[in-house]
Amino acid sequence: MKKTTLTLLALAGMAAAPAMAQTLAPSPTLDAIKARGSLECGVHLGLPGFSFANDKGEWTGLDVDYCKALAAAILGDANKVKFTPTSVQQRWPILQSGQVDLLSRNTTITFSRNASLGINFQGINFYEGQTFIVRKSANVKAAKDLDGASVCVAAGSTEEKNAADWFRERSMKVTITNFQKNDDAIAAYDAGRCDAYTAGIGALAGQRAKLKVPGDHIILAEPISNDPQGPVTRYGDERYQAVVRWVLNGMIAAEALGVTSKNVDDMKANSKNAEVRRLLGAEGNFGAMLGLSNDWMYNAIKQVGNYAESYDRTVGKDSALKIERGQNQLWTKGGLLFTPPFQ
Amino acid sequence: MMPATPSTFRRWQARLFSTPLQGAITLVILAALTVAAVPLIRWALINATWQGTTRADCVPGGACWVFVKARFLQFMVGFYPEAERWRAGLWALLAALALIALIKAPAKHRGSVALGVVVLLPSLGIWLLAGGYGLKPVETRDWGGLMLTMFISIHAAFIAIPLGILLALGRQSKLPVIRLISILFIEFWRGVPIIAVIFLASLLLPLIMPSGVGVDRLARAIIGLGLVIAAYMAEAVRGGLQALPSGQAEAATALGLGYWRATRLIILPQALRISLPAMTNEFIALIKNTTLVLVVSILDLLGVAQASIADPNWVGMSMEAFAFSGALYWLICFAISRWSLATEASLARATER
Amino acid sequence: MRLSALLYDKKIRDLIYQVAVLGGLVATGVYFVRNASENMVKAGIASGFDFLGRTSGIDVPFVLTNYQPSDSILALFWAGVANTLFVSLIAMVLATVLGFLIGLARLSNHWLLSTLAGGYIEFVRNIPLLFFVLFWYFGVIAALPQPRESIGFFGIAFLNNRGLTVPATESLSAFGWALIAILIATLAHWTYARVAKARKEATGQDAPVMLVGLVLLIGVPVLALVVASIATQWSIPALRGFNYRGGFVIIPEFVALLAALVTYTAGFIAEIVRGGIQAVVKGQREASYALGLTRGQTLRLIIIPQAMRVMIPPMTSQYLNVLKNSSFGAAIAYPDIVSLFMGSALNNTGQAIEIIAMTLAVYLVIGLAVSALMNVYNENTKLVTR
């Protein structure tokens, strides 16, 4: 019965959003966000380039941008998002207990987290590779030269286990000192407690700025692991999870399709590309199918930008970090970023 | 001038060099003090930078107080929105007035004044800081700095003191079940580290509430701290209860007063007076322990200090940030302990008469 | 009529009160537990203690047990417990010594010494412990040299900002024997002191308890340890690459946490000592002088034994504070139970409730043990009133 109604409505081609909404799966999270009027986003305590609050409490960064885009898609306004800084230890309980709607905080996707923490990873917004920052004076060229060194790391991070595994495999004797926060670990490294500090390349680029004399340190180019990172949600509420997933896909797709915050109005009105038209809500009912307004991605791109714009502004060529696109380039240009089609 | 000199000189001589051994001790201490204090004074005062606005103005070799000046308001109120900061100031004034009212109130009315403060300060204060009802709402995540330290301390104390008094009475109760529950509660919270309790509260409270009922994360930290300090307060009050001669309770019963009336009119006023110094110590401990809310990413005074160090525009300012915030903690706690000593002395005088 | 009489019966009323309170508590508890289990099922969070058997994979820089990263999370738990106990016990002893010294200095009739001690106490008591921990940590690291400029001690121990590297050994059997010898000597001394005391009470004859004590409690242990260390194979640290290899490393985090706990707690113990000594009535001191005892003897034989009685309850709570405050080590990466278990393990397994419950249980059990020990001591020193 329902199915026929749906078919009829679709055939009519005039399916108004409210009528569609009745057939949508219930989404308590989306309802709560709309009722609240704001998105609750859990971010890193302070990682320049990814999520960092200036002295006025304004957040910027790649992970922050994603949350803004999600807020724009759901609520129509990129500013209707509230950021909760979370430490490495707190992030899971805060997400599990529903204090935030999602985590967008430089968190590595792993099997055991997905399987046992009651959380789902919704895609990849940054391919991180773990490496080390060392003093230039130490004469270290690659991670294999670190035999006998002591390494500072944040406790409970994937880097903590990665580094232990990597050195153990190679029978290297390395002392790993685990701090409760990244900031504590890097401060201890700066004070000379450790020979190296380990984190992802992107994170290191941001954290180098916190060292007393950033020029005295180098980041080893060769990564010891691949740590894909992206937004994280709780189990349950499939429709909300789909929204989280497809807003990220949408930002990447926009880059691939050449849609930017500058040309989005023009593209929406004049583009002949069907996928662009579907993405921006000029054709089809993609927003409404998820229970959003049809200009969901239009709002996100207009107010935040596509993936490339966000990347360049926060960690890429227009930022202080100047991280190459590398693996975080589109698949068409030799990178790993890929998005399923908007069909 | 001349006549005063010899006697002053004598006095100091008697203090410092009365015997050769004493003289030697004095010299050793003075030498040690010089070694320790001179570099400190040089760093903090002589070579310090006071004028300027950015890190470039800092002169190496000394403290850069410019940093503290630039971040001063953040140390006070955290990320509280600039346009609304007057509310934080007003709240501080309100809290100070409440404190003065408590201290200056005549003994006869102190009970009702305390009740008024306990009811009015949290309700007015939360409205003022959090907003709503005509004021622009400010979320607790934007609160911070000294304001937050004091807010947490005061409200945790509002939970801890009444609960602590009840627990202390429960522990002295003749009813076995009540006594056992009180003892278990007190010993449990006294036996575990506060850092774990704050973590526990921030984690467990949302879990044990029916789904959909949220508890603000600041409220969670305050509840956690309040429960622990209640156990310590209970022990402080117990000291006062035990110090009271049992004749007091017996006399009250002989006069026909029931348990609650005897407790309220006879026992508690005397017991609380005796345990006031111990309770003040617990309050000081509470202020110091608020630093631990850092583990749940709430930025109190120390948290703001740590966050400000991470600012890439102000690299290498950790000593300044810690020295300044540490001095603030010290001043507050020292002032309270001095006040407690003074009250203790005046109460002792009053009872001696 | 009969019902109201029942209500006014004190026994019945008390019973009703108690049942009501108990019932209320149980109901609240059940309500919370039900909410929690519902919420957990809904959130899909794993529960139970199976995670303890999983491989931990976490490298710990300071281990007293045989823990290896390939061991289970349960082994990690015990490594954390051992580290917590280790730093707490040493801090308790050192804080007592320093606290006594400062407390006595506070009571000294030397003006400058007494003022300085007073200043120290006021300073320490009014600053959060976290400041001490951070101050000592960054102070200690900053003051120590880089590995290549290590301070050597007779070529076998080396001090640098990675810690103090001391010779270590794989087999501890010789030290096991030494420990037994020390225990026997202690027991012998205790028995001897008892006998001597009984004889003194009966005959008034003094026995050289101090001298025998010196031999049995210091001479024998030193001899036993020296023999044991000669009999053991040692691995001597040597500089290779980044740092010294071999030996056992006492990490700076340990030193900093210990220093912070000792300097902080000493301020509180000093006040307890001062209060305890001042509580001994002045007449005791005067009588002691009148009997011809020297100042040192008076302090040792008359004042401190009596002051101890007043001091034991507050000292117990200070010792418990040291235990609980050792959790501040988490702020500077000292691998205690909070840092290892509530930090690393919690993050890898996400089983917050189980892990927090186990951590709290550790503190409660150790705390109860310390309280019990102190109670035994208290019973032994209590004033016997007839």
C-alpha cells in the first residue's frame, strides 16, 4: 500500500517534501537537531588546521568545516553548530551517551572501534599517515633510525599502539611515554623529555607551530602507518547516518564536479550536468529523500565550500600548515578521495 | 631615628644571632634564600616585560607579563562572549555581597541569611550567567577562567554542606540502617580519587538518566565534586558533633524536644561552630580540586592557562601562565584560611566569656 | 486509635523511617541501573569483563611487574596497580620525614627557621597539587642534562632527562635471601626490645636497645644487600645511540610525581606534627627537664610518643590522600592505574563502567588496608586509661 503511494507520488513528479516525510524512516537525531536548532559537534581540544579555537572562542579547521557544512545541510545555516572540545579519552563516552551528534576530530577508523564501541565511521575526510617529529640535531632520516630513542605520544591514541607494534616488529628498543593529551606530549617533547613525538603528518604540521623554535625540528616524510580519518556517529538512526555520510560525499563530489562556493548559484541555475543539478537540488528530490530541504548541499557548498576550498583554507596551500594534497587529492588526480555517484 | 636603632638592632640580633649555633643556622638559611630567590626576582620583576601588546614586545631573559595582560579577561571569564561580560562581573559582585552578608550577619539571623543565600545565589547566579528570561543565553561551554572556578566551588559547596551535615547526623544516628548507609556513603567517596570521580560523573550521569534527559556537563562535574566533598564535610561536622558533651543532647531531650528540634536548635549550632575551621579547610580543598575538571575539558582557571599556552601566537609563555594562575589560587585560598583563623579566634573569645 | 498508638511508638516509628530510607535508596538504585542497561543496549556498547583477556599492545615505560605489551589487559591493570602502590608508599615515607622536619622547624625557637617553615606551610597548603606536579615535572626535565651529557655515578648509574639509569639484574633470588635476612633481623630486634622493656620494668636495668637496634636494623640489612649484590649478575647501562641501554630506568615522571607528592603532603604533615606536639601539655616538658633529660631526649622520649597519639588519625588521612593524589601522575604520563587503565585501556576497549569500577575498587581496597594498619598502630599507642 505504502509502496504504491510512493510510486504514485514519484510518478506525479510533484512529490512535496511533507508528503515524502511520512514514508521516511524515523530519525530521532535529526529531529533533535532540528528541535534544538543547532548541531552538536565533538572536536579535538585544539589542533591547528583541524580544529582550533582562537582567543575569542571561534573555531576553525578542516574537521570544523565539515561540521559547519553538515549544519548548513540540516539546518540551512553553517553557524548553527556548537563545538564540544573532547580529549582523547572522553571522545567515545561523549559520543555514546548522546552528548554530541557526531565526532569530527581527527579520529582514526579501526575495526575494533567500529565493532566494540557502538560507533560507525561515515567516510574519510583526511588520509593521515603517522610519522615522527625529531630535532634536526638528532640526525634522524627515517623512523628506522630511532632505535633506542624515547618517543612521546598521547595515551589511547591509535598512534600509541601503532608505534609500539611497528617498533616491536622490527625488534627496536624504543621507550614510549604516554601522555593524557596531545598538548602534554608535545610540551614534554619540546622540553627534551623525548627524542621524538609521534602523530599523523597533518597533526604534526599543526603542532609544530606550538614548539618554542619550530625551525629546529623536522617531520620525517615516510609514514609508518595509514590512518584514514573521518566523521563518527553512534550505532542506530540509519537516516541520520546517511545524512552524515552524504554531506561528506557531497563536498568531495562538488570538488570533482567543479562546484565551488563562488559559482554555486550559477551552476544551480545553468549547469547542464545532471549530477550537479541533483547535488544542488535543481533536479530530483535528493534532500527530501533524506528528510532535508532540497537545497541541503547548495547551502553547505555556498556557506562552507567544497572539499578543496575547505582543505586549502585550513591545512593546504592557503593555510599556515601548507600540507600537500597527496593522498587527499581526488582519485582522478592521483589521490585516494573518492565519492559514489549522486544518482 | 637614633634612639630606635639600637633596640631594633638588638631585637634582630636576639632573633638571629643569639648563640653561635643560631648565627650559623641564620647564615646558612640566608645563603640558601639568596641562591633561590635572586634568579626568581630577576625573572619575575627586574628583567620582566610589562609594556606592549604582542609576543614581539617580550624581552628574553625575563617574564613577559604582556601575555597575562593580553589574556587577562580570558583568565577571568574564559570564552564568555565579550558583549555579555558585564554579567560575569555582576555575578562576582553578587557572590561577594552574599559572602559579606553571611560573615557580617548577626549570629541571631545567620541561619536565615544562610538559607537566603543558598536559595537566591544559585538561582539568580545561574540566570545571570546562563541567560534566558530576557537575557541572551550563554552556554556553559563558553564559561571559563576564575569565574568558573568560583562558580564550581560555590555550587559544589551548596551540595556538599547540607548533604555533609545530614550524613554526619546519620553517622551518629541510633538507627542502624541509617548509620550504615551514612558510613558506606562517606567511606566510599572518601576512599576514591577525585580525578576518577569527576570522570565517573561525566560518564555515568548521562548513562543512568532515562534517554532524552540530558545533564549539562558543568552540572555533572559540580555534582561529582559535591558528592565527594560532602563526605569530607560530613567528617568535619562529625568532629564538631563528637566534641559536644553528651549532656547537651540529653538536656534537650529532657526539655521535651524531639530529635529534629533538638538537633536544629541545640546540637547543630554548637557543633557547626566547633567544626567551622575544619569545614573551611574542606572548602579550600574544594577550590584546589576544581583544577581537576580539566580532565573533562572544562576550562577553569588552570584550564584556561593551559589552553592559552597552546596558542601559536604566544609560544613559550607557560611559566607566566602558571605563575599568574598559581598566584591567584594562592591569594584566594590564603584569604579564606586567614578569615577562618580570625573567626576561630573571635568565636573562642566569645565562648570564653 | 490503635494505629496512631503504633505510630507514636518510638520503635515502630524508627523502623518505618529506616525501611522508608532503605526502600527509597534501593528504588533509586534499581531505576538508575535499569536506565543504564537500557541505554547501553540501545547504544550497542559491549559490556562484561571479557576485555581483560585481550592483548593490550600498550608499551609502558616504567614496569615493576613482568608486563610486556603482548600481555593481556589484566596484566596491564596489575602493572598500573604496582606503579600506584610504589610511588604512594615511597611518597608516604619521605613526606613523613620531611613533614616532621618542617613541623619541628616551625616550633624551633630560631626565629628565621620558624618563620621560613611557617611560610613554606602557608605556601604549600594554598596551592592546588596540580601546580606542584607540573612545576616539578617541567622543572626536573629542564634541570637535567641531555643523554649525551649525562651525569655518571661511578660509571654504573647515569642521570639525564630520560631518567636515572641504574644497573639491573634478571635474577632477584639473592635479594630474596637478603630480604629474608632483613625480616629475621627485624623480628629479632622486636623480640629483644620486648624482653629488654620487660626487664626494665621489672628490675629497672637499662639494656643497650639503641646499639643492638643499630646493628640489627641497619648493619644486617646493609650487609645482606651488599652480599646479595655481589652474588648477582648485573647489566650495566652503556651509552648507545640515543640513550643508555641496559639497566633499569627510573623515569623523570616518577621523580617529579614523587617530589610533588612529598613537598605538598609535607606541608600538611608539618601542621599535624606542630599541632600534635603543642597538644602535649607544657608540664610534661618541664617535668622532663627537671628529671635531667636533655632537649633531644625530651623530644624523643617524652614529647613525640605522646604527640603521636594525637597525630595518628590525621596522619592516616594524609596517607590516604597521598594514595589518592598519586592519580595526579596521569597529568604527566606517570603510568599509574588511572593513566594506564582509565586512560589507555579505556580508550582501546571503550568499556568505561567496568574499567572505572575496577579502578575505584583498587583505591578502596588499598585505602582500607592502610586504614586498618594505622588502626592497629593506633591501638598499640593509645593512652591506657585505668
